[in-house]
Amino acid sequence: MRRMTLAFASTIALVLVVFGASAQGAPRSAATAGSHTPVTISFWNGFTARELGLINKAVAGFHKQYPWITVKTTGALTADKLTAAIRGGNAPDAASLFETDTLGAFCSSGAFQDLTPYIKRDHLNMNLFPKTIRDYTAYQNKRCAMPLLADTYGLYYNKALFAKAGLKSPPRTVDQLAAYAKKLTQRNKDGSLKVVGFNPLDGWYENAPAHTGPMWGGQWMKGNTSNIAGDPGWAAWLRWQKKLIDWYGYNNLVKWQAGTGDEFSASNAFEVGKVAMNLDGEYRVAFVDAEHPDLKYGTAPLPTSRPSLYGSGFVIGTIMAIPKGSHHPNEAWLLEKYLATNTKALTGLSLGLKNVPSTLPSLKVPAVRKDPHFRVFLDIFANPKSSTQPVLKIGSQNQTLFATFVGKWQAGHVKPQDLHAGLANVDKQINDALKQSGQVP
Amino acid sequence: MTSAPVAGAFAATVARDRRRAKRKAAWRRRGLVLGLLSPWIVGFSVFFVYPLVTSAYLSLTHYDLLSTPRWVGLANYRFMFEDDQLVWPAIKNTLWLMVFYVPAQVLFAFGVALMLTRARRGVGVFRTIFYLPALVPTVAGTLGFVYLLNPATGPVNIALSHLGINGPLWFHSPQWSKPSLTLLGLWGIGNMMIIFLAALVDVSRQLYESAELDGAGPLQRMRWVTLPSISPVILFTLVIGVIDSLQYFTQAYVAASIAVGQSASQSAENLGYPENSTLFYPVLLYQQGFRYFNMGYASAMAMVLLAVALGVTLVILRSSRLWVFYQGARR
């Protein structure tokens, strides 16, 4: 009797071990790739209201192609919510995040699954995407995410204000940008700023080191270490910026800036003509169309310090991933592959959301290229010299630390001769944080 | 011959039974006490002891919220005191609150309460007016102040310009951002003011009359009657104020996010705007724990915060022996 009990217990234990091991094993993609058993998967994403409706429309197209997979979408997802869901064992089958900065943490911890086995299995050609996209969807060569549309940054300029100042075309160099900015600036009788030609203050609207850096070819990293001081582009940007700020007067500019409307409202400074030239994303085209359709404006690549850089810019975008704990990773992969690569789906999403479609073939769709304002951003996106931010385990901490220094610099609280030492100290802080996170030994 | 030992054994048995009965009764009492205390014990263990012990453990690990904590010993504490260049500015900003913000709040609340005790007409209306801001949600109040103190379009600077004064940049200036938050804090002193008001009303009339008979003027009455009488309340508001200042977060977060003028997703990267002048210790702790997935380090910061809060509170309580008077107690 005792032996029988022991044998029974051993058998149960063996079964548990075998099934337990298989449940935790590699993605069951290969095993179930051909399964057409009806299944409902959950897809959590950051979109809401009208935009979520557009996602649902794209998902309906997916369901048409894969009728056995029904997708239940849930909007307003943030990195915090997804973290809590993964920790609680309630992760969705597929997830999409706006916070691309968080990829390093999700990927390095295994909270986002490695998509390489799926990509290999389906022979997906990753060259469908520009290099920038391939860069910001992977962490240290581990591909944990797929892109879902992209944002690119360029220059918006007010044609009426340009004509008034006798200017015909947008600036191509940073020197021209400064000269045009001065020409376009209008002051009130008391000397305060009425219209600003170009606001060089970092931290305002989309003015951030990551967005401005590509104008000077600024690179964040050298290998695994922060290299802001080592790259002459960053210092050149900061010197240029300070010179222009001093021309306006720092306090004047801050005061003017404080009086500008909310970035994502009809009071946006560019839309109401308070700033003549502005750095912004491609999505502004949709805002202008909706809020100020009569505004006469143009779009162009951002001016650069070197002619060879002209036409390039900063690229970033929404990411999609399969979280740890996904019950249907194979079906989730099919959905993400569809949303990332299907030209029809991308065209529909791009036209609806006014974001750049993430594959090179989709850039050529005539409907997407129709609006000349928007077309400029498609070309910036496709430019091989366009760049993105590094994916780090410390998230956006490198950008925050740098932005903090820039804040002091632009206010005149760093002496010009101390610029290099200040940047070197920013590098030190970032490298210390990388070390502390365990990304760098 | 045998009766004496039998009687002795009987007495011993009785004594043993009594002891047993006493012990049983004592256990029953303990059980009852524990039963009555159990809701609190459960709450205290689940919501205080467990998080505290977990936090202490996590402070000795590298923990990114998503993978298993990895033991790193005191590395987080070393990083805090040796490498993290934001900790000291955050500590300095928090100290600023303790030194300027808290006393300003206590003094202002006391002053308003004192005025309200003197008012002869419309006391109810004034009490309501001064208390109302305490009912306004913190975020809404902060948004209101960012609007009021907008250097370009805010009514305050417009009014100042009519007086020929070029108003400051308020939340946009590292010199003025903390004073701006202090103004916001002074506006919301309703709760503190009510506590002072209750204490002032409670001061014995007889003491004032005796002091007057002894020839004490208004200042002397304040010094020798009012302040000693309400000193326990001053101690209470001071301790609560200091603890609040060590946890100061919402106002700083909202003010920096709005003043910087970026979209919500980006403004979270600009906490501490301008130039880290509003980067208070809890803001940095939040940034590390929830923005940078550095929960092990954030836990170490939380442990230090707990130790500092405990230390400061103990110092205040110790010093209170010198300046706090309790009615009926002997000095």
C-alpha cells in the first residue's frame, strides 16, 4: 500500500514537473502556428476615444484576414498600468505603449518577450523598417517590440509672417535659422516679445535635447557609455542656443513662453501666430487642419549645422509587445505583425491618426503622400541619417539629466568656459545611473 | 497521624487549582484583548509592518518592479550618498520647506486664528472664507496658483505692473518657485487655522483677567498666557507640518508639470522645473521608483526618509519639554 502511494505520488510529481516546465518554456509559437482554433485575445493600447476607434477599424481588418482570432481592445494603457498587470499575472495577450523610453526596462527584465523566434519563423524582413525604427524597438540586440506608426520632427513656419518679413523659403542651416528668427521677431512697445521668430528655450513644447540634437548630429552614446561631452554637436547646439536666447533676453523669453497656450490646444503658439517657426511633430498637421484650417504655413526639415544632415531628423514611435504572461502569444504576434507591416492597415491608421506609417513601402502610398505638409515628414522618416534615442535600462533618465543641465545653461547659470566640464558631469551622472541599473558592469 | 499530610496535600491542590484558574482567567483576558485588538493588529501588520519590512528588504536589492529582486547589499545606500548628484539638491529643497514653509504656515494660521478670535462681526463668514481653500482639491488649487502667478498673463503680475513693479517669474524662476509654493501653502491653511482657533477659544478667561490685574499689556498677555496655553497645539501643528513637508509631492509635481509648458507625457521628465528647484525628496523618490523602474533604490531612499522623519520628530518632541506646557502638569 505504502509503495503504491509512493509510486502514485511520484507519477503525479513527474507529470507536474513535465507540464510545469513546458508551460514556462519557449514561446509555443512554432507548435501552434498553424492552429485555427477560434480564440479571443486581449490587446491593450494607449489610444482613446476617436483614436481607439481607428485602432478598432484596423483590428477589424485583421479579423477579416484571421477570422478565427477575435481581438478585444482596451485603450488608455500606460507603462504603470502594464507593469501592475504583468506583476499581478493579468497581462494582456498583446500590448502597445506610447512610452518608448520604458522598453529597456521591460525588455531587460523579460517582461516583454523576445520576438526573434517569431520573426525567424515567419521570415519577416526587418528591412521593411528604417534603421531608426529597428533601433528603438530593440534593447541590446534583443527585439522585444514592433512599431505601430512613428513620429518625426520637422520645422513648421508661418508663411504670412515670412512674407511680412520678406522671407521666401524656410531656413536650411542653423545660422539661417538664427538670422530668420531675429528678422521674424516682433516686440511690443514696452520691449516685451509679441511674436517670437523661433523659441530656442529647451523644455518648451517639443523642444527637447532628443529632438534638437539631430540638427547638430548629436549622438548620445559611444558604445555602452554616455558621450554627450565627447560629441561636439551637443556643445555646438548649446552655444548657438545661448547666443539666440541672449539676443531675446532670457527673462523676456521665459515671460513670453509662460503666456503661450497649451501645446495640444487651439491656443498653440504656432497655430495662433505667436511663434513664426517651430519644431514640432508630423501630427501638428492634423491639429492645424482641425483647429486653424486657414493658417498659411509650410513644413520643412529642421535646419542643420552641416549640409549633409539636411533632410534628416528625430524619429520615435509607439511600440507593440507581447508581455510576459500572455496566454496567446502566437495570435498576439500575428496581430502585431499585421499592424506593423500591413500596408492597408498602416495607410488607414496613418491617414486617421496623422502619424507616419512605419514601413518603407507604406510611405509610397499616394493617399499618404497627398498632403504636401505631411509629405515632408515621410521623407524625414525615410532619410537614412535620421536618428532616434538610445534604448536604456534607465528609461529616460539620461534625457532628464541632460535636460536639467540645459535648463541651468540656458538660464545663464553655467559659465561658458564651464560648458565642457558640465557636459562631462552629465555623462558621469548617466554612466553612474547605468552602472547602478546593472546595464553596464 | 495522617491528617496533617492529607491536609497539606489538599491545600497544595487547592492552591494549584487556584493558580490554574487564575492563569486561565488571565489567558481569557488576553484572548479577549487580542480579539478586540485584532482588526487593528491585522491592519497594522498588513498596511504598515509588511510594507515597512518589504521596503527595508528591497532597499538592499536591485529591483526593477518586473523581475525578481537581486541582492546588492548596501550598494543603493552607497550610490545615494556617493554618486547620485540629485539627492543633495532634493534634500536641500526639502530642508527649505522645513525651515521656511512650515514656520510660515504655522505663523500665518496662528495669526489668522488670532484675528478671528478678535472679530466682533461676521466671524462665521470670515471663518468660512479662510477655511474654504482647505476644501479645494490640491491639484485644482495648484493649477489655480500657476495661473494666478503666470508671469505674462497672471492677474498678480498684471496688478504689479499697474503699480510700476516688474513682477517676478514665479514658478518659472529657481529663486521664486519655492516661495510661490509657499504662497500656495499659506492659502490653504484652513485646517491648521481651525485647530488654532479651537485652542485660542479654549484659553481660560481667568488667566487673562489675572494677567490684566497684574498689569500685563497685550504683548505680555500673548507671551505669558496665550502662547503657553496653546503650546501643545503649536507642537502638534509643527510635527504635522514637518512630516507633511517631508512628504511634499503633489503641489510640486503639478506646478512643475504645468509651468514647464510641455505635454503631460513629456512634462513628467521635467519634474523639478525650473532647474531642480522644486525637486523635493519625495518627487525624486517617485521619479526613481516609478519613472526609472529603480524600486530598490527608491526603497533605500524611503528608508532614509523614514529615519529622518523619525529623527526630526524626536528632536521636536524632546525640545518640547522646554517650551510646551500642559494644563495641570508640573514643570
